[in-house]
Amino acid sequence: MEAVKCPGRRGGIWEALVKEESWRWILKEVVGRFLLSEASTHLLVFDMEQRLPPHSELVQAVLRLFQEPVPKAALRRHERLFPRSDRARVTVQWLHIREDGSNRTSLIDSRLVSIHESGWQALDVTEAVTFWQQLRRPRQPLLLQVSVQREPPGPRGSDAHRLVRFASQGPSGGGQGEPQLELHTLDLRDYGAQGNCDPKVPATEGTRCCRQEMYIDLQGMKWAENWVLEPPGFLAYECVGTCQQPPEPLAFRWPFLGPRQCIASETTSLPVIVSIQEGGKPRPQVVSLPNMRVKKCSCAWDGAPVPRKLEP
């Protein structure tokens, strides 16, 4: 494992861990800052431009916050008042400021923490970074809103949430407790598809994932022969070959994740002329059949959830 140090971290460095063998796994650390901090709400900002390597796929983004230890006197007081409640809920939301100045939040992750804990807490913010990637350029910084809430919510919950605090400086100072964002990515030059297949080389089990020409004869299909007038056939393409598998399992994120497979990641529709019955007589009409042509092949994990699209 080789450590590559890149400039750009405020008060320190980025750390990119790269193993240079038959695979490449990249971890980058981005240090953020507290833009606004109140008793139970924190607004974090991360400068994300040029943080994700080109030709890479985001696997996971982890937000790490330093939870301060609760003073013993405050712990004893809380245990006297609420002897059976020592947890609070930490919620992370992605904050999106629209071009018209309005904003909205999207729930990203939520977990329970104990007031007896201290040190680094980890939350999965992959979806927030995915949303950020879908923004138009130039993109705004990544804004995350962290809230510490009552558990259970409402007046029946204890005041444990008031004892959970996240530091902007660690116990030893020097920015060791600043919020950190870990970006785990795969290099698609090793783990992605190669584009179109070489028509001169027949595809085998060892072929790297690619898009291969495939002609579909509509005249030879029962469902189409009396319905589709034009075209008689079309070039549809198909995804063939295999994908390179990372040596490290990703069960820490998705327990039922399968191997990476070669799939059709982008498709297009096919305009066709069909015969419809109108007034007892056939009449030609142009319709569009969705997902009939493969436009792009990619490598993706089997069973991975489909990322949500950013709403307008």
C-alpha cells in the first residue's frame, strides 16, 4: 500500500491510499469546516471541486465527526434524571441551494449515538455526494446539515441530545477534530467497460465488458410480423464480456452486494411504423419503443441500489 500526498487540505494534507498492482482502490480525505454551529445543529461545508479523480466511480463517502466526551458531572446529573435513556439521534441532511435562492434538504443518514461514547463517529453520505455530482457546473460546495435530536422524539424523550457535541478541534488541537469526508472510488480505467467491442476479435469469457453489435430481425418475430411495418430490423447492440472484481468485499455498505457485472447502463428508444386498426381498417402510425437500443455498457455491482436522481 503506497501513500500519495497531495496538496490542498487546509492545515494538512489529503491522503490518497493507492495499491498499484492489478487493481486500484483510491481513498481521499477531504477536511471540511463548521460554517454554522449551534447547540444541536451544525452546517458543514466541503470544497469538492477536483476532489474526485477523473474516470473514477464513487463507491462510498463517509462523514467523520469527532464526538466530545461528556463531563462526568453532567453524566451523573443526567443519569439521576433519566436513568434509562442515554442515546440521541444524529441525522445528516444534504442542503441544496437552488439558483433562485431557495433551498431544500434531503435526508441522507441517521443513527443513534450514546452519551457515553467519545471519538470519531462515521455516517454514510454517499447519496449526498452523488446528488452533488448531478449539479450543474460550476457546482456549489457540498453542504451537510448535522442535527442532534431527542430519542425518542417528542416530550417523552430525554435531554441526552444536549450532551452530544461535535468538536471543531480535537483534544490535542491542530485541527485534529475537524469534520472529515472520506471518498472511496474505483478507477474505471481498470474497473469500467472499454466502450465498443473490437469487431475483428470474437468475444470470449475473458473479454473486457464492451458493447457488441447485434442485429434484430423484426420480420422473423411473431409479435412483430403483423404489427411492425418499418423497419424490418435494426442494430440493437448488446453488452458482453466480464468486469474486473475488487479484491476487497464491500459488505460494509451493502450486505447483499454481488459481483460487478457488464450491463446496459444507457439505452435509447426506437421509432417504428406500426399498423393499427381504426374504423375496421389498418392505418400506419409512428410509435417509439423504449429501451430498444443499447447506447452504453458499464460495470456495476449486482444488487446495488439504484441512485436517486436529483429533482429540479
